[in-house]
Amino acid sequence: MKKNILFILLSFFWLFRISAQEGLPVYFDYLSDNYYLIHPAMAGVGQGGKVRLTARQQWFDVNGAPNLQTLNGHLRVGDRSGVGAIIFNDENGFHSQTGLKLTYAHHLLFSRNVVDINQLSFGLSVGVLQSNLDETGFTSFFPDPIITGTKNSVSYFNVDFGISYNFLEFYAHLTVQNALGTGRDLYTAQEFDNLRRYLVSAGYVFGKGEWQFEPSFLFQATEFTNEKTVDINAKVYKDVEFGKVWGGLSYRRSFDGAQFNVNGTLDDQKLQLITPILGVNYKNFVFAYTYSYQTGDIRIDNGGFHQITLGLNFLGAGSKPYDCNCPAVNY
């Protein structure tokens, strides 16, 4: 039975290899008007500037459970440029990572007037990251040369780049994260340097009145491990006197599964997350809450993953200069 439990735990952590050691994790905070967090070409894509603060906590009853905090801001500079910055802290058990990303984006405008949007954008982020491994709590009856018993830290840099296209209510993005080899030496064992992740997303906004409906998807693939997942999203917006109220639902599923053995029976489970999201835009302020629940037989905890987003739009961001509903751009 102990072997079965150990196998289940190893399989579970194999399923959740998106950890603090692979750069900024891709969760669901991008759905709270926060696409810049995962797509550098979205820096300054609309009018004015935006600031977003997010906090995420998984499994309140589990010690060392993953948690993430991010702070990002981006701003339109002139007619064709955008700049942005992201600060994040990601913790997962004995591992943690902090990072800073600086972004420049260039926007090509194809619109023939000022009431619609037809824009192709290119973005590049340069990031400095520090990975940490706390081995002070590791104990071993026999001396193990691999365990140092200290707090180990390494710093390295990487780049993300991408392209985005916005045409009226349609948008599409392609981003490559961690494009360079990291050159990390955090562990005694040999590490792989290829952390490249590819993100493809697109969506469309239906409705011209006080109600709007926005279906979208996000596909991501990790090159070295060949892991792939897809998010299927649907959001609804309603205009009110003070701004907007909105909500939605996201479903994430992995293409790859982990096998586990229970009482001699071999089974397979794929990652599946169901995430409702609620949000309010009050004048220039944004508040959003997401709750992710993992389905399946193998789970560390019955609780879910909670995430809160606070935002501020400034210098005209959030206004409606275009004759289109463009929530990913300027709502």
C-alpha cells in the first residue's frame, strides 16, 4: 500500500510540473483584463495605461502549497510604442522564484479612422530571475552529498517575445516564453536548460448593446517535456452606471495524463480544472476573483485555488475611443 501511495504522489507531481522553477506560471489571471501578464505584445496595446496586482493561493490546508503574487503595469507611449514591467514571487514547497520582466512593444496601426481598431503588435520582454532551493529542513539518517543543508540561490535571465493582432472584436496572440537556455546550476544533479513554452490564444466579442459575450481559448505547450494544455473560456459582460459587471467560466484540460496504481489497478488521469471568474469595473478600478477546482480521483486536497486581482486604469485606459467592444484592449 505504501508503494501505491508513493506512486500516486509521484504521478501527481509529474502532472503539476508547472512550478516555481519554470518562470512565471500561466494560471487564469489573464482573464481579468490582464493579457499583458502572458503576452508581451499587449504592453500599451490600448489607450493609456493599466496596473494589475494579483495574489493566488492553492490548498489552504497543505503546508508549502503553491502561491503566487504578481504586480504588472504597462503604458502606451506615443502612437506606436508600449512599455511595461512585471514583478512576481512564486513559491512551491522548498522552491521559490522571484523575477522582474521589462517589456517593449511596437504597434502597427492599419485603421483608416479613429473609431475602429486594426492593429498588429510585436513585444519583447527581458527578464531577470532568481531561483531558490531551501534545503535547511532536509534530513537524512545517512550523509547524502547531494543535500547541502543550506539555502541555494542562482540568478539568470531569459526573454519572452510574441505577436498580437487586434481587429475590431477579434484578437489573437502568439508568444514564446523562456526562449533562451537558462544556464541554471541550482541542483547538484544535471539540469536541463530548455524551458521554452508556446502560448496561442484567440477570442471574439459578440454584442453591441449593454450585454457582450466573449468566447476564447488558450493553448500552451512546453517544448522539453512535450506537455500540452488548452483553456476553453466564456465570459459575459453587462454595462451598468458605474462601469461593468462580468463573469465567466474556464475549463482547462491537459492532453497528457499520469498513470497511477491503486490496489493493483492501473489507471490514467488528465489534469482538469474548472474555474469560475467574477469581476467588477468601478470607474477606473477593477476587481476580479477566480476559483479553480481540480476534478479527478487523485487530488492533494479537496479545496480549490483562490486568486484575487486588483486593477487600476489610468490616462484614459478604460474609455471607449473605438466603435467596437474590445474588452482585451480598452474596456
